[in-house]
Amino acid sequence: MDWFKAWFNTPYYHILYKNRNDEEARTFIENVTKFIEIPEKAKVMDLACGKGRHSITLNQLGYDVLGLDLSDESIAYAKQFENEHLHFDVHDMRKIYQENGFDAIFNLFTSFGYFDNDEENAQVFEAIQKQLKPNGIFVFDYLNAEKIVKNLVPYEEKEIDGILFKITKSITEKNFIKKEIDFNADGQDWHFEEYVKVLYKKDFDEMIEKAGFKIQQVFGNYQLGSFFNDSSSDRLIYILKNV
């Protein structure tokens, strides 16, 4: 089983990451939707939506939103928020859900780079391109690998809801950022792993060109206050147009 199918479907994944900054996420969504100027009631996809926090914000801003994720548990949770213009479904990002169906597609918070080979990662970009309408916009948000690798913290502990998570990070021979997560909960010891591919801007530029996108802008933070810089930016945020 792929590591993400096992880990994302556990309640412990959501406990570990429960303290993500929702205010920052909402500010980012507000900033980026103003920048790309998609019309109200536009049809948008939140790809790899998790429990739907970005999808909900997009819907509150007036868009017709479809949130997709591989995790059955996450989608089951998100479905409680559904309404006439907000829906959720289980889906593999490597596959096409609906051709030419969306004005904009969002892939946020490093929800990418999970797969063993580069062809599968490139396949995601190609599938997204086919699902966008002509001149549709793809917003892609990834970690800045240059900064992360340089400042990698090899070990840390986090206690959340009475669970002590012991987290070890390393760079693998296949150039993944590997995170090993060990903890005891519900009377037993658990071990999970996360893998995110070390991908640099040049790697994404190649995938983007191959998929047929045009780069509109590349930002370096959620405030969209600065353009991307390899050494200093916290994020790598592409605004891409389907041409």
C-alpha cells in the first residue's frame, strides 16, 4: 500500500496537523482569488483537499467548489459541509475527473510530490491541464525545497491531545524528504512515514512546459508580497494559465 493511503486515512494524521494556521490559509485564498480574478460562481476544484478547509473558504467566497482527495476518511468528514455549490469526492489526482470542467484548479499546502517516479508527478500536471477550461487558472503551492533541505531539523517532538509524536526527518537516496512519525496511542505503538519529493523550481518549470501551461507569476509567500527567491522564500506558489 502507498504510504499516503495508510497514513492519511488514520485519525492520528489529523491530530498531528490539527494546529495548521486556518487564518493564514484563508488570507492566502482571499489574496490569490483576487489576483487571478476568476468570476463569482466560477467552477473550481480543490485537488487533494484533505478535510476541506480550503474548499470551504473558496465556497464562502462565492465559488462552485469540488473538493477531491484520495483519503476516504477525509472526504467522509468533509461531506458534512456540502451544500448546493460545495461537493466532495474520493479521487486520485493522477486521473482525470472531468475534462474541460473547471475555471480554476487549486493544489495547496504541498499536496504533491508523493509518488515514486517523476512520470507520475508529471502526470498530475497533465491531468490538471485537461480538466481546465481554455484560459483556466491553476494555482500550485509547494514547499521551497532549497530552503527546507538547507534547514532540515532531523528530530523534534510534539505533544498534541496527550499524544507524544516523535518526528525524524532525513533526505533519502531517491531524493525524498522522509518524515518518520512514531507515537503511542490507544494502547499500542504506531509508526508512519511521509515522503515528499525534493523538487526545485527548475523541475516544476519542465513539468509546466510539458503540460502546456503558461506561467503568469511565481510568488514566495502566502501574502503574495514577494516573488519567489530560491534561498529566502517560504513557499513556491505558481499561478499558471491553460493556453
